[in-house]
Amino acid sequence: NAGVMQNPRHLVRRRGQEARLRCSPMKGHSHVYWYRQLPEEGLKFMVYLQKENIIDESGMPKERFSAEFPKEGPSILRIQQVVRGDSAAYFCASSPARRGNTGELFFGEGSRLTVL
Amino acid sequence: DAKTTQPNSMESNEEEPVHLPCNHSTISGTDYIHWYRQLPSQGPEYVIHGLTSNVNNRMASLAIAEDRKSSTLILHRATLRDAAVYYCILRDPSTNQAGTALIFGKGTTLSVSS
């Protein structure tokens, strides 16, 4: 059973460009979470999605950032008009939707965005 | 989610046991205690979780105080590969039956020397 797959693992963008980060959850998982980790800082929750729905986006910046998890295909975290402060590691996690799930999240290896 | 308090850093020697403490004095009756760790340049990894009773798995043991206001993650024999940031997180699954996001604090950075 493959784990959470993120790609690209490394992405370099110039200021003003767009970054798209993809996350394929583990097989059978319908819940996806995105976290951001700035250099030398802790993990910050960004958004929680189920298939075709955003459940909690309280950690998402109000502008330039968006996320989706379509019925088919991976979850996408999109950053428009990137700035140097967006340089970070972006981690995706997934979980199953079992009733009574005590909440183990399975994380991917991360996508490291560098903005020049 | 209730707050946890962990030491910023700890040091250990290889092959010795390591006890990583976590205080959670405001824990509610339905909060589970989760431990994750993050090795350098990797995503977080689940270690163990428990509610009231002590728990053991292949990676570690979790000792939970009787009043649940604190817990200790025990690595029985530290290896160099155990050097990581260890996060103690409380989570109440009853708030969302499908799962809610884990909120990470600063964790404890464990250094292991040979």
C-alpha cells in the first residue's frame, strides 16, 4: 500500500509565478490536510479537505493560496504570484473516514518550494 | 485543542532509554494523547497514541499519568536514527467523526550521541 505521494519534491519559482503542489492520499483515504513549515519553524496547519469539499481552511492565507481535492485525481495546493516568504516545505497528510477514527494522520515527504 | 508543554530539547546516548515528557494539565476526558516525530528533512511520522492506559508498540511506549495531566514517551534503546523533533499533541476525535487537523507545537528536539 503506497504511502502519501507528493510531487514535485522540489520546486523553484521566480517571484510572481504560480506554484502547484500535488498530493495523492493513501489508498482508501478521503481526507487530506495541508501543512506548511517555514525554515527553522514548526508545522502550521493550512487546510483540511474531503473529496470536493473544503472542511477547514482557517490556516490558509487569505490571498493567493487555494486548495482543492477533486472527485478524481490528487489534491492540489495552488499558490499564485509567489513571493520569497512562500519558500517553505509543504506537507500533505491523509486519513481515512472511519467513524470513531482516533486521528492518525499519514504524512508525505513534502514539497520544498524555493522562490527566487 | 488543549495545550501541551514539552522541553525544547533533550540529549541522549545511543543504546540508552529516553523519556520524553509532556504536560497537558487542561486535557479533557475525550482527548487522546498523540505522539509524532519528524526526522530531518522528512514529513512527520506517527509514533503512538493513547487515552488512559499505557500503550506499547514496536516503536515506543507511552506512559500516561493516572490523572492524565502528563504523559511520557519512552524510547527503550535510543539509536542515532531516533534523533528527531518529537511532538506531543492532544486531539478529541468526537469533535469531528472523520478527523480533524493535528495542531503541532514546537516539540522536543532529541539529540542522540554515539
